[in-house]
Amino acid sequence: MKLVRYGNEGREKPGLIDADGQLRDLSSHVADVNGPALSKDSLKMLYDIDPASLPAVSGAPRLGACVGDIGKFMCIGLNYSDHAAETGADIPEHPILFMKATSAVVGANDTVMLPRGSTHTDWEVELGVVIGTPCKYVSVEEALDYVAGYFVSNDVSERHFQTKLAGQWTKGKSCDTFGPIGPWLVTSDEIADPQNLDMGLDLNGQRMQTGNTSTMIFTVAECISHLSQMMTLLPGDVISTGTPPGVGMGIKPEPIYLKEGDVMDVWIEGLGQQTQTVGQDK
């Protein structure tokens, strides 16, 4: 299933995209696409619904963030060896965890706003994962059983805030609009192997990032297992699992950073595409 949240910001309704690409309303079955709706029992109930029985949604409404009421937005840093190399970093021994504020979350095609004073805002296409079942002390072998689905994530990052303002990376990762996710959540049964997905990002029509999840240092299952040893992962928690090479800060001889009017096209095989125009906070 492709689950969506559609409508004006803050008033999104749950929906699904049927096999013909038609948006259909799920409001009579679930209140939102969030933790409770992503449990195994709830997803089974949704699977059993004939999409043709759901009201068709006319027009082309805005698609909001594909997961609502996110509890924890966890991100894995330097999880592709070639990306670590382009940043000059060593290969990590364990998954690097940082958190992105949930106030950064926006829809896949919403405007990404450069914060005041920003001169080093960068892009990062990433595979996103949402937890569907409470998860604690799980093994690598069983970790994927706790996944409700996958989505496209753009881990937008202000590099000066991230690396020069002291403290952890969270400062540069949490600016408003720096967490586009979606356009939809694809349930895990439709993704045979999360470690074999092509991905890419274009800036103003020029390819900047090309990668495949097969080159992750730590697999999705390894990331989930590792995190679950230290905290309980709850339904509706999301994990953004790292980016392949091609980010702006790694471009030689001079880095390239986002400016007002730029357009990012962000995609992952089987999970859809995002398109964001860059604006400027005044």
C-alpha cells in the first residue's frame, strides 16, 4: 500500500494511492497515518479494504508529511563509505545517531526555507523507515519485522550551523522545513529488499547524487537493532538512514550550497519522488 496524508498543513487527512494512481480517502477507517494506524492489526485491516470502496479525492491536493505525530526523528550519519570519504571522515565503528526536531518535518513538495543567516544549506537524499511495532533489544535478524514501511527523506542540513556552532549536529539539521518526507509511505510488504534501492537527487536539473542502499555501512536492520539496545522504538518513530555521495559540501574545488529559487528533485526506486523549491526566511 501507498499511504498518504493530504490537505492543508496541520489539517491533513489519511489516504491511500490505489493501483491506478487515484488518491482515496481513508478517514472513515483511521484518524491519521500515524503510530496507531501503522500497527500490524491496523495495517491488516487496511489491506482488507477494497480501494474501490473508498471515496475518490478529486483534484491534486497537497501531500503532507507521510507520517503524522512522529515521536522520534532519528538520523544515521556517515552511513555510506563514499559519502564519509567525500567529507573527510573516518568510517564509523557503530551507527552515528543524531536527532532532527520534529518541527522540521514538512511534506515532500513543500518549500524548503533557508533560515536567516544561512550560507551553507545542503541536500541529502535518504531512505526513511517508520516503525510499526514497539521495538526493544531486537536482533538484526528480526529487526525488519518491526518496520511498517519506507519513504523518501531529504535530510536538509545547514553545514555552518551543524559544524561551527559547537555542540551536536542537531543544530544544523533541525531548522524549519529541513525534514521533507514522502510523498507517500510504502508498506514494507512492497519492498522486497531495502538494501537494493537506487536513489538520486537532482539540483536544477543536474544530477548531484546517485547511489544505492546496497552501499550502506550499516544496513537498515543493523541500525534498528543497534538503536533498540539503547531505547524503545515506538510506532510512528522514523529513522533516516544516511546519504550517498554527491552532497554540496563535498564538491571540489568549491562546495555548492542551496540558494533561493533552486529546485531539488529527490527520488528512491519504488518510493516516489519529491520536488522542493528553495525559499528564504526573511
